[in-house]
Amino acid sequence: MNTYQEPGREIPVMAQADVVVIGSGPAGVSAAIVAAREGASVVLVEQTGNVGGIATEGLMSHWTGNTKGGFYEELIARSADVDSPDGRQRYIINPERLKTVLLEMLEEAGVELFLYTFACAPVMEGDSIRGVIVENKSGRGVLMGKIIIDASGDGDIAARAGAPYTLGRETDHKMQPVTIMFKVAGVDTERGVFPGCFEDHLEIPAGDIQRVGRENLPAPAGHVLLYRTTLPGVVTCNMTNCTGIDGTKAEDLTRATVICRKQMDAIVANKKYFNHFSITPYISCISSQMLDF
């Protein structure tokens, strides 16, 4: 491999805080807001232009898991787009609304926010992490903190700081498939069906919905996961799939993005398949973000 000797240079300290949080997904945003409410000075770093991570940039369909109470309930109450008698609608995510709500909550708590900023490397003092080197359009700099929280999902800074980790599955280090969520408009949601997990073998005129998916979708895609949104006639789809990906390699993520986007086009173009689910071929919006890596 050819190499290039990067010249040494001094870089400015962009900010100092009690807590530096890397990544503004639900975990990072929660950590930043709660720490700031407790009186700590907090800096939050996010490499994209929006906060919320997979919940917003990834077009996540709904909140899942068994979390109850505390900050989670506050977040749901403030970001819920609609409500329903059984309370289920409040867990559906409207990504655009959630982006704004999270920004409001961060601002109210007094969190200093660095968007469009990539966390590059830890600043170490012996075995202790004291800060993080970041880079953005303003240049390269350092964010110093008494506590550094890596909430980036991938844990790159934690790993580079020497934290122990296991890459992928312990038995063979393989990672789960990656997907791109996307939304389809023009859906007759009154007639449509919504399988929410792989085990939902719902019957449609063509037969078992998962079997129809395997027979009509481009491999390795083939599962059918469809979710309601809070917008009329819009459905969230989690139906792309790319296997054999190492989420720590940019080249693998690039390849997965290309593959999944091609699958999206094939899924939407398959009118025979979509007609089974009462989804019209008139697609007015498709947007996406990689997730599960």
C-alpha cells in the first residue's frame, strides 16, 4: 500500500465541556439532554445535518422495545404526531416532526450542538480518554471533556480508545444484513395489510405474504415488512437486504447502499407484487437511509 506522510500541526480546541457526546441518535440525544438538565455543560457531535440518528435519518417506522417511563415517555409525548384510543399511534415516528422536537429539547437544555461534524479519533492521556478530534467545514479541532460518551452506534471512538469489543457475532464475527428503509405514497391503507415481523404470514389473494415476497423480490431481499405512518396514504417499507457486509468498512457500506437502492427500484417497479398489497403504482416519494450497521 502506498503511503503519504501527513504533516504534523497544531489544531484548536473548539470547545470544552463536562460531557462530550458523540452521535445524536436516541441514545446520544437522551444522554446529552439529561446530563445538561442535571447541570453539566454538554457538547453533542453529529456527523449528519440532523439529530435523531436511525429514528429520523433512517426513517424508522416506530418506537420498539420494552422501555417505559422517564425521559422516554417525555420524548414520546412531545413527538407523537397523532394519538389513538388504544395508544398505539403515539409510537409511530414522524421523522420530520421528531427532528424538530429533538432540536427544541436540546436547545431548551442548553446543549452545544455540532452538526456536520465527524468524530475522527480520541484524545488520550495514558489509558484515559480526555477528548475527541473532530473535523467539519470549519476545519479540524478538538472537543475536550471530563466525560466522553460514544453513542455513535458503531462505537468507533470507544474502540480506538482501547475499549474491548466483539466484531459481529461471537461465533464467526459475521454481521446482520443491512437495509435501507423507504416510504411509498399513494397507498390504499384501508385495503392494505401490514406484516410487522418476519413471522407474520398473512394471507393475501396470491397466498402467504412472505412466500409472495420471496418469489417476487430481488434476492437476498425477500421478506415483507410494512408499517403505517401518520401521513395519509404513506407506508414505511423495510424490504431491502444486503448480506456479507462488514459495518466497519466504508467500502462495504458503499456497496450495500448501491445494492439496496437498486432493490428499492425493483421493489417499487414490481407492480404485480405491489398490487397484491393494494399499493398503487403511483409513487410520489421515496427516501431512505442505511440502518442496522
